[in-house]
Amino acid sequence: MHSPYEARARQSTFVRILLYTDLKVSASTLFWHRDLGLLTKAFRDLGHDAWLVVHPAFKTPPKTKSPTPKTSKKPAIWASPNDVRNPAWWQSHKPNLVILGLWTRPKYDPVRRAALSATPCVIERADSDGMRTASCGLSTYARRRYDYFRDRSSSWPGWLSIPTAGFYVFTQILLSPWIEYRLKKTLNLIPCLTLETPQSLRRWRDLARRIGADPTRMRFVPNAVQTHFFHTKSSVHKKNQTISVGRWESYQKNLPALRQRLNTYLEDHPNWLSWVVGSGLPAQSGHPRIRYLPPLPPKKLARLMQESKLFLFSSRYESFCLAAAEAMSCGCRVLGPAGLDATRFYKGLFSGRKILPRKAAWFFSPRRVAKELLQAFAPEGVFLEW
């Protein structure tokens, strides 16, 4: 006798998948190069009926109706915030599988309940390092909360941002019992929670046990990378150069620490060159062998990574570090601050999997990640019948 998941999957030759994230975008800024947009494309490449659900960034509603699956030229469904909180809306789309990008925030529980009314197969992508409450370690949690808040208040005057961040940390520590209570209710709603690194999976499972949630619903699935661009090329010669990529106006990315580290590294390696790519950079680097570049299109960025030997990053915190995964897929060695999650993640990513580092592009490929997500509700592979 088949399980409810198997029976549902066998009703058609494809799986209908809705991927939702609470973002407001315009038709011209629909994203297909990363996150749920890239997964939507991967599922469609595998022959499934996948749609990205987003909110239209219209100040005033357009006169015509929002695009629907039958009229949209791109695999996107435009929905209002009220739509995704309405069980009837999800039921009308008849999904076999729903993938949510809601960061495990309890405020989205109405969305989770509405999606579950249409299918029991709901997966949430956590995008989290697992440090959600003070139970992970008081000093570690305080430092992480401080960095998180300073990242969002870095444009404020220092005399206001710094003490406000400290007050925010103190409040979060006091509210930890209430935060854990709400988080337990949220975790009990999520049939499957995926974490992007083994370290965050371990932390989340430990947290689940402490607050009385089910840790067996959690599994490790990395983020996908555009591996049709980011992969090793035997025809490209590796040069003595490093590369770093980020939103450098962000407090999180810690440009001052990167510049200090590069200065030290280049002093010890006089025949090396460093590229720093991204937004928020000054006009000049102040060092003859540190070159600044604005954000690059994927093809050009991949070429620069393929030519580089090292990827360096200086982030104060990361849940995954997508640029590092892209660099690793291009054959770079990844180096980060001591103790940062992503550093240990990339060191031990392939241990026990019999995967060589040169096959990183396979490991992060969108199709492989999509198959991992399909298997969450198909232990016998019933979703994989394409």
C-alpha cells in the first residue's frame, strides 16, 4: 500500500512545485541566478511544473490583472501578501510540493498553515547559521546579535548605532524564552527544514531537542550555484592571484578586515595580485597590487575565479557564503576568518562523501540540489520518475 505522498506523486508524470519567498520585485528584476529563482529553473529543467511565487513591487496596482501561469512568459506567479495567507489561494494552484524561503520566522506561520492546507509536502529553506537563541552560548549569541544589528544600522551615526545595538542584544537575551516558545510552534508546523551547512544543521538539531521540537525533520541541503558558469576549466591557467566578492558597503562583509588581511598577505607574497569585486568599494584601493572592480556579470566573474588560486573572505557572519561556493566550483581554495562557519564547512564538506574538490561544481549544481529537495518526501524515489 502506497503512502499519501506516493499516491499524490503518481497521479501525474510531473510534480507541480511552488517556490515562495516574501520579496517584492518588479518584472524586470525577477531573479533566476540564485536562491529559489535558480531552483525554479532547475526543477523545470528536470521536467517539473515549477513556479516562483513573489510579490509585485507596484506602488499602485496595475489596471490589468497580475500574470498567471497561463499568461506569464516567465515561470513566475504574482501574488499579494493576503493571497499567500489564504488557504484557498494555495489550494487553487494544486501544488504537489511547496518550497518556502521564510527564514523560519514565526511571523510567517499563517503562510505555512495556508500552504499545508494544499499539500503535506512543504519544505522550508532556513538560510541560517543556527544561532537563533542564547542557548547556543551566551557570548557567541551576543556577538552574533550585535553584528546582525550593526549590519542593519551601519548607516546610522556611530554614537547612536553602537549603544542601540547593545540594547538590542540585551533585549534579545532577555526574550530568549519567548523566542524559543514561538520558534517551537513554528518548527512543529514545518514538515521538512533544510539547512545549508552541516554546522547549522547540528546547531538547529541541538536547538530542536532543547525546545521540544523534532530534529529528524531537518536535513542538510546546500544552496545551488550557477554551475554552467562556475566550474573548473582545464584550458584556463591558474595565476598567483586572490579574489574576494561581496556587498562591501555592508558591515557584515567587513571590508576593513579584508584590506588589512590582503596587505599582510601581499607583503609575504610579492608576486601575487588581489582582486576585490562588488558594490560599495572606494575608487582606489591604496595598494598597487589590490584591484577593485564593480559587480561583474556571472560569466566574467566566473572567468576571474577560474584564473585565481585563492578566494578570501572576511565576513563577520555567514549562513552559507554563496560567493565562496562559486569560487570553490571554479577550483579556488577558500580561506576565511578563523572559526567562521563557512570555513569549517568548506574544509569538511566532502568528508565521507568520496567527492574530490574538483567536483565541487557537481555538488552545488542546481539539478542535484533540486533532486535532494525532491527526495525529502520521496524516500523511495517516487518524485524522481522523469
